[in-house]
Amino acid sequence: MHCAAYKGETLCGLALIRMGADVRVVDKRERSPITAAITAGFREAAKAFEDEAARPRDPSLFSTNITSAAPTPRAESENGAEASEDIGRDNPPDGA
């Protein structure tokens, strides 16, 4: 969150806040992300962070356990290398 604030990355900071980042946490300089954005000259980002942090949150948005999702298996060619999904009858590989 602090990196986004110091660099004025408003959209990144907003996404972090929406995912649960705490704008009250301070860094080693005792600055919150909002203070960091102001100090770095990004007052509009600071205001956006402040406004977003004040919005009510729906706790059900964060209740999904994303680590339980199984990875999607990847196709392999006959020689064991990963096969490209876009190669088919209509899209032969180069040199074929």
C-alpha cells in the first residue's frame, strides 16, 4: 500500500484497499499510506484512498478460500513439452 502511495499509483492503491489493505498502518517513518501520498505530492491519490477506505465493505467478498482451487492441467505434446493451445488443424505450427 505504501509503495502505491509513494508512487501515486491510485488505481493500484484502490485495488489494495478493496482487497482489505489497511490505510492506518504506518511505515518506518510513521506515515500512513494517505500521509505518504500527500508527502510525495499525490493529494488526489490520498483523497481517493481516504474516500475508498471510508466506504462500507461487504465481508462476504473476502470469504472465498482461493487456495482450495485446483490448478488447471496443462496439455503436453508427445515429446513431453507443453503443447500450445492455439495450435490445431486450422493453425498449424510454423514450418508444418
